[in-house]
Amino acid sequence: MKPAWDKLMGEFAGSPNVLVADVDCTAGGKDLCDKKGVSGFPTIKYGDPDDLKDYEGGRDFDGLKAFAESSLGPQCGPGANIALCSDKVKAKIEKYLKMSADELQGKIDKALEKVSVDVPLMNKAKAYVAKNAGGDAATEGKTDL
């Protein structure tokens, strides 16, 4: 018996809005799987090819088909699908489209650096504040003279 995703690939073959594909991560698809963070099998990912999400739903044909019909298809993004974006997101995309690839990479690098430094510090501060709830963390350890 064929796996449910094989049947699903046939169901959506030729669809202009949905691509269901099977990648062999042990052979020619290994580089793609490594790049997309696939480490266990079977792994099902969906969404924008540049921002794939892990699928956590049912693995039977009916569950997969219901998910594909309700959740897959065109998504907000630059180009033909910009009309699917909210006004706020559309404005950001239009701003980014005016930048060069190098400028965008610089913004990405700066944002990643900020996240890698600030998020761990914020988590530590949050844990400290939560631990010391009820007392004033800003004045803790100080004494009046």
C-alpha cells in the first residue's frame, strides 16, 4: 500500500496553487533536507519554500488532504501575491523591494545579531524578574545608609 503522501501527490498533480513533493533525504535530496532541517523520517514541511514550517497534523490521507485543501496555496509575498498581504505587511515588502540585495543582507545580518545577543539576555532578565516577583528587582541588594 502506498503512503498517504504518495496518494496526495497524485491528488494535487497539476495544481497551480499546491505542490506536494517527496524528497529522498538519503540520496540526491540529502543537501536539500540538510538545508531545510529535516532530521527524522517521515518529515512533512509546508509553506513558503524560504520559510518552511513543520506539519504536525494527521498522517492519514484524509487528514493530509483536508490540511492541503484548507491551508496550502498562494501566500502573501512580493510579486503576484502581494495583494494577499495586509496593508502593514505590504508597506514593509514595498520598502524592502527598493533596497539592493546587499542592503537587505545587511539588515538581515543586523537583525540576526540583535536576536542572538538580546533574546538570551531578555530571557535571563525575565527569569530573574519572575524569580524575584514581589520584590523590586531594580533595588534588590541595595541598602539604605
